[in-house]
Amino acid sequence: MEKSYGIEAARAKLGDIADHVRTTGQVTALTRHGRTVAVIGPAHAVQPAGSVEVRLFVGDDDRTVVLPAVPRIGESFRIETAQGDETHWIVTNVQWDLLHDGETAVNVMLDPYEDYSAWIAANQPAPNQK
């Protein structure tokens, strides 16, 4: 299979390209006018091209950090404290703010992993119930 495809040609072969990528681990480029505009590859092999500044709300604390991508609800964070302890958090909300001056902000709310897991267990029906 090719290492790159024009974006129009790739439309008809997307399923085949995805299967090839999954089985071989090879990253395939999608091009427009000969320039790479996107890539298809195994999730662990394709890294985001940029970084995103987000404001993390961690309990009573908030901090601005740069992440490789906007986290999704349900993803977990391991945060090391100044004392070297580790705490585990889970993303419970992602809020995009579009400000009047054209600026944007991404706010990510984290809850303690244990509290969230307990809430899910308490609010999710048992596997044999519907």
C-alpha cells in the first residue's frame, strides 16, 4: 500500500487504508497538491502537531498548563504534588469559552478519581439490570 494518498483518492479507500494502518502500524499521509495535510496511523504512533493551553481546575486549585491536546471526559491525570506524592484525577467536564475579543479559553474540570469511580458505581445499573 502507498505511504501517501491524495485526499480525494483516499476517500474511496479509507476503509482499506485504516485496515492497513491497523495491521502494519505504518503511518499513511493524506496530501493536497502534494503537501501533507493529515496522517492516518495507529493512535499511539501519531502525535499531535501542536499544543493547547488549558486551565485545569483541580479541587480547590486551578492552574494553567500546556497539553499536547484537549483532554476528553473520562481521561485520567496523575498529578505529582510539591511533596512528591501522587494524586489521581479524572476529567469530568471540558468547557470552551469564546470571548468577545476573539480569544478562546479551554477549561478542564478534574475530580478525584476515587470519588468519580464511586459515583459511576452508584449511578450505573448492575450488568444484569436494564
